[in-house]
Amino acid sequence: MADSREKVKNKNLHYIVFISVFISGMLVSVAPWEVSPLWVFGLLALGSSLYTKKLLSTYYAALDYAKKRIEIDELTGLLSRYQVQQKLTELIAFCQQEDKKLAVMILDLDHFKTINDAFGHELGDKLLVKVSERLTSILPENTVVGYLGGDTFLVLLVQNDDQDVSQLNGLSKDIIHKISQSYFVEGLTLDIGCSIGMALYPEFGLDAVTLIKNADMAVYRAKNSGRATHHFYDSEMGRRFARNVRIETRLRQGLQQESLELHFQPKVDLVTESCVGMEALLRWKDEELGVVSPAEFIPIAEQSGIILPLGDWVFEQAFRHILEWQKQGINVPPIAINCSAAQLKRVDFLPKLLALLDRYKVDPALLEIEVTESILIEDPEGCAELLRQVSRLGITLALDDFGTGYSSLSYLKNLPFDSVKIDQVFIRDIMNDESNAALTNGIIRLSHSLGLKVIAEGITNVEQLALLREYGCDIGQGYLFSKALGPQNMGSDPIVLALNE
């Protein structure tokens, strides 16, 4: 309130001065005694001077307060985002002049959002204060520390001549270990980890913006590597990041321009060698990037959210192709479609699927949905109910890449799967690696005991085929039988022709 009154007085200063001079002039003109104007204006000048001095004092105090707010973060007491970036620019100039190296670290807390969501932002802020205090206490002298906002800190360390990367490795591990120890906040014991990304001057950046960007890329890599670890930026990371950004941009355009295509790889009964199904596989040939492997663009689509419209497109294209083949008189086998965790978690997944079935009048028995174990881990209850609803429609279900994730027998026992797919990493070395052979045999026996069929991916030679037949595997996929076919080749492929005969 006092600040508001002060602002009003300052704003009306010119009115006060004008009225004071005007009234003084009137008093002088009507006074019954003779008064020298010099005295009157002298007194006015003295009053104005005192008032101006007070005004300037208030102004400079406000200026100092604002400057402090800009330079120091009010919550953590560390340098603000603006000030630490300014400090980085100064340190770069110093290191350039003194021929020294500079380590730029971004420290990002792991799962801080979980604490905020569980206990509220007020407690989260208090935890940030504790982390800030601990961080400054464990860093070497002359280290510059700033708070970038959220759960991210910036650490600047000028390296001595005798320091090398191994010492930075040791420091990073020490920081992660000590920051990850428990905190006592508001009667609660909280545990939180951190990841560190680092970029070195001058090797990987000559200015503040580039160094912070590269350190940010490195911390992103650290988080993707399992968190609670550190990573140095390198040139390869920059090239990979630039390519990933380009792939994301071109993929969005390719989806709009329909430059993607579905191909279909036959699934073959290992006893009769007849085609019993097809798996829909995405293929993409871009004008700028050329042929891009699904192994490269699918993870980018999942991280960027493009996987959702891409998944919708795959379903609709598969339905269209089924309808076209049926019009051509082709006996269409069941088509398997891969579903990502993001797709299955959408509340409109089932309504959209029902709408497509109704629009294209496709028999649900012609569809198989393949899911990986990741969705079963993230949301087991919601996923289980959705899969049961899909199964009741008459659509078959396959558990994809079994054995490569956190495999749990409860998935096979409690969920309505019809088949299990053994990942090609087991099949590739099945002839040379006894462990892979034993695991493959074990998966086949276990699945059969639960009434499930087994599909082996990536069969490339007759030796693998013979061993899988010996183990009792039901169905196979791979180049030994056929590569993935374009939709226009369905009517001419020998395996499909045999199916129709």
C-alpha cells in the first residue's frame, strides 16, 4: 500500500510543483505587506530540492531491488537464468584470453514432476531450495552455479591446466551421488536423482548459446540412457540430433503428402509352408533423406507424438488395402498391425477402431493387433481391459518381441493373447549361441503349455528353419520365405497365389 501511495505522489509531482508555485504567486500578490519574490521562490526551490532528493532515493532503491531480482533467483538464491548466461559469456572471454578450457554442465533432476504432482508445488519449491544448498556445498571453489528454472541448474567450471576429462567424470559421479541422497522436507523424507549433460569450451561451442544447447542435448542423452548418469556432448551427437530433427520435420510432411507406404510380409506355417497371415510394415522413401529405416524413424515418431496420427494412418491404409484386394478376388489372410503404447493409451482407440470396421465392413477376424510389453508395464490394468474388449470383437492379439523386455508370465496367463512373437535377435544367432537356442526352445514350450501359438521373426536360412521345426515353432517370418511386398504385388506373389489356390 505504501508503495502504491509513493507511486501516486511521484506520478503527480508536476501537478504539486505547479499548484505550489501558483498559490505562492497569489499569496505574494494579495499580501498586505511587501514580500520579496526572491524569498518566496527561494523557499520553493528548497522544498523542491528536498522532495527531488527523496524521490531519487526511492528511485535508486527500487533500481537496486530490480537489479538484484534480475541477477539472483528469488527462490534458490543462485544466479538467475539471465545472470548465469551473462556470467558464461564473461567466462568464455576470460578462457579465450587465458587459453583455458571451460566445462558447462546442465544438471536436471530426475522425476521432480512426480514429487510436484504428489505433494504440491510449495513442497517442490522447498525441495529445490534444499537441492540448491547441497549443490553449492559440494562444488569446487570458484564454480559458478545458476538456476535455469523448473528443475534445471547450470554449472560453470573453469578447468585448471592439470584437469582432464577423467576428473570431470569423477566430479559428475560425485555430484550425482550426493544430490541423490535423501532430503527431509516438511516432515517427509524425499529421494530424488539427477542427470548431467556437459559441453566443453572450446571444442564443442564458442558462445554461450551453443554451449548451453549442446549441454542440453547431452543431458537429454543421459536421461535416455537410464537417468542418474552423465554424458558429454560430442560431434556425433550433434550430427545425430540434427538428423533426428530433419527426420521429424520430413516425417510430418510425408504424412501429409502420403509419401509413406505399407508393405506386407507373409507369415508362413512351418509345417505346411502355406501363408497364414501378413504383417503390415511401414516403408518411407523421402525426396531429401532417401530411404529411411523404420528402426530410425519410428522411435522419433514416438518421442515427438507423430506416432498417433501415423498409427491412425496405418490402420486406415490397412483397411483400404483389404477392401481393394477383396474386390480383386484375392483371398486375404489376416493382417497384423503393430500398435504403440501411445496409441493404446488413447481413450478414443477403441471407438476409432469400431468406426473403421463399420466404414470398411472388414471382418474383425482378418485383423491381428501386435503389442509390446512396454504398454503392459506402464498401464497393466487399463491395457488388460482394452485388450479384452478388442479380443471380444474377434480380433486376434499377439505379444510382440517377447523376451527382449521385462517379460512376465502373468501377461500370457491373464491376458487374451493368441500368439507370442520371438524377436529376431534370438533367431539370428540360434545356430551359434546355445543360450539363444535354449531360450527360444523354452519360450516355445511355455507358450504351447498355455495354448498359444509361436511366431519366429527373422528366419533367413534353412538351418534356422529346421531347428525351429524341431522345437515345434508354429509360424515363421523372414527373407527365407519372402521380403515385405508392396500392396500392388499381393496378387502376383507365389505365396499369396498358393493361398488363393
